[in-house]
Amino acid sequence: MSPVRASRTVPVVTDASSPVPGPEPALAGPAIPTGRLVLMRHGETSWSRTGQHTGLTDLPLLPEGEEAARQLAHVPEGMRFVHVRSSPLQRARCTAELAGLVVDELDPDLVEWDYGAYEGRSTADIRAELGYHWTVFEHGVLPGGTPGETVEEVSARASRVLDRIWPRLFDGDVCLVGHGHALRVLAAVYLRQAPRFGAHLTFEVGSVAVLAHHHEDPVIEAWNRRC
């Protein structure tokens, strides 16, 4: 049997004058804001209590809605807003005021979904008339006293709002005061989802949601938070 020869490691000779390669430089990612985006839905109205679609009809808050709005002054805690925007409809403006917020700008793009012919009607009533399982996110609305909007049109408005407030999120927290369906669509856009993803985000009256970033990813920090 032939003897086994020990292996020998051959040294690698390098030129001492050549620079030693360092670690690969980290890839620069997108600029991520440190501020959080707080969405605040208005307090209860007579139509939100009965489940009637309330788009552009300018209803006042119920006394219970006013009290819920006052409680929002404590939610979320520890935030100092660098900018506050509100829908111009009175139920949103009043909620912001009662919550102790100073509104910097009224933004028409924050109004609720224009429900057209389905304004003031409940989902159950619309389904009974149509004879199928209607939802506003899936089937949309028909023109009525107002033209109505598609979910894509609501999404376009939400995108404009986010474009306006995006630079301010690098300075601190921003609050948007508005309405259930429109803010659900806005949250979907913020999360880089299709507008109809908003159908999976119920948003109660008199509550807030907090959106932020985890590294590069937009995330939900809180949803339907109340005092």
C-alpha cells in the first residue's frame, strides 16, 4: 500500500503594496420619515348610528359623538403634531376642535366617499333593492343627487393628500381628521395596497389609527384606538 502523504498548504503571496479590499458599502435605501401619521375618524352622527351612508351630507355630531371627540384628546398620548389637516365637513371639523387640535388646513380631498344615489341609505336597504350582496368597495355607486365616486377616484384623492403631507412627516407626527371609508382607502394607499384593501379595515367612529414605518415598510401601529 502506498504511503499517505500529508497535504501541504501553499501560502498565497500578495503584493504588500496592493490595498486590502474592505467590506462592501451599504446600499442607500429610500428616505424614511420618522414621524407617524395619525388618522382620526369623526364622532357619531345620526346617520352613522343607523348605518346610513353619509358622504357629502354635512351632518352635525350627536352629543355622544361630541363626548367621544373630547376623549380623543388623550389618544394617542405623547404625540405633538407638526401639522393637522381636516375634512371641511362639520362632523370632522368639530371632532378636531373638541379633541383639542388646531387645524392648519381644511382639505377638500379628505371629504368622505361621494355615494351618489346611495347617499343616506343603509347597506341592507341597497342590497334588498339590488337583489345581491352589494358592497361599496366591490360594486361602487350610481349617480344621484351627486355624481358619485369610484374607489379609484377616492384613492386618487387620498394619494394627493399623502403627497401634500409626506414632507411634513420628516419633521414629526401629522394628523388627518376625516371619515370612515375615505380614511380606510387612504390607509390602503399608505400601506402600498390596492384601494379595495380598505374593505378589510373597519374604522369605528370616534377612534384613531396610527400609521408608521418599520425600516422601509409602511405599517399599522394602532387601529381603532380610543381612550
